[in-house]
Amino acid sequence: MAENNKKQLEIEVPNEEMQGKYANLAVISHGPNDFFLDMILMAPNTPKARVQSRIIMTPENAKQLLFALQQNISNYERTFGEIIQRKAKNAQNDGIMDFPLPKGQA
């Protein structure tokens, strides 16, 4: 019988990060060695948007993130039902991901 040698990782979230950051737009870009994920807050009727957080990772880690998101979305949908994706008015497939909200909601 194989022994489970997995070590438990203790993750600490600093107090200033505990609240998190809200983003309703993501811009994903990459070079040969890195992926850049800019999480952005875009307010309605405002000509500027602000990057809330930038994550830089290797291509291998970006692919692991993709698989982890797929698994977590599957788990979520099994528990809460299918996530219905609304298509943004100006939907593009250029690394920009808009998270549209229904009118009248924030």
C-alpha cells in the first residue's frame, strides 16, 4: 500500500488582502515566457478603468490555472446549477474578458 506523502501547505492571507479586490474586466496578454492577467474595475459612464491587480505567471502555471478554474466551475455548477453566460455587446476574442452585469444591478 502506497504511503501518502503529500505535505499540507499553510497559506496566510495578510489583513490588507483579506477583503479582496472586485474586477469586472480582465485583460490577458502574453509573451514567450509569461502570461499577464490584469484584473480591472470599470465603472459605468467613466472613460477610465483601473487595474486592481496584475498577476504574472509562467505558461505552465497559466495552464494549471485554466484547469483549476475548469474544475472549480464544474464543482460550482454541480452545486448551484449552470452558470448562464451573457454575451457582452462588444464581445471580442482578443484577450479582453468583460464581466457584464444585468442592467440596474451592481
